[in-house]
Amino acid sequence: MESLLILINIILAVILIIVVLLQRSEGGALGLGVSQDNFTSSRSVGTFLTKFTSIIAALFIICSIAIVAISRDELRETQSVLEKEEEENSNLPQVPQSK
């Protein structure tokens, strides 16, 4: 189950990166000098990409939280490091006490 969620999370991350890169830059921070008029400047496309980005981001966050919740449940079932160390030391032969 955890590996399936990790795979879904990776796919959502790639989709999120692609959708963010497809969006029209509003700040011009890159300074490439390319006119934004060549790109699709329809307001409906921008609104769709914005909503789609929000949905994908929400799914990514929910999937990430689910992965953490599942991994924490698995960790609770195991012993602590100190308990494992004590268990390993009890299996070793004991040194006899000198009198």
C-alpha cells in the first residue's frame, strides 16, 4: 500500500511541475525578453490551469500526509532502538563473574 502511495505521489509531483511550468508568467522575473503575446493568453485557459494546479497540489499534500501516517503506524509496531539493543545483548554469551 505504501509503495502504491509513493508511486502516486511521484506521478502527482511530476504533473504538478509540468502544470506550473505551463502557466503564464505574470512577473517576467526571468527577463528573457520573450513577448507573452505569442502564448495562449486566454483568461479561461489561465483559470483552468490555476484550478487544476490547486487540485493537483491538494492531492499531492493529501497523498504525502497519508504516506507519513502509514509509515508512522508501521514504526509504532516495531521496538525502539534501545529495546533491540538489549535483546541482542541478551543473546550473547555472558562473561562469567570472577570470585
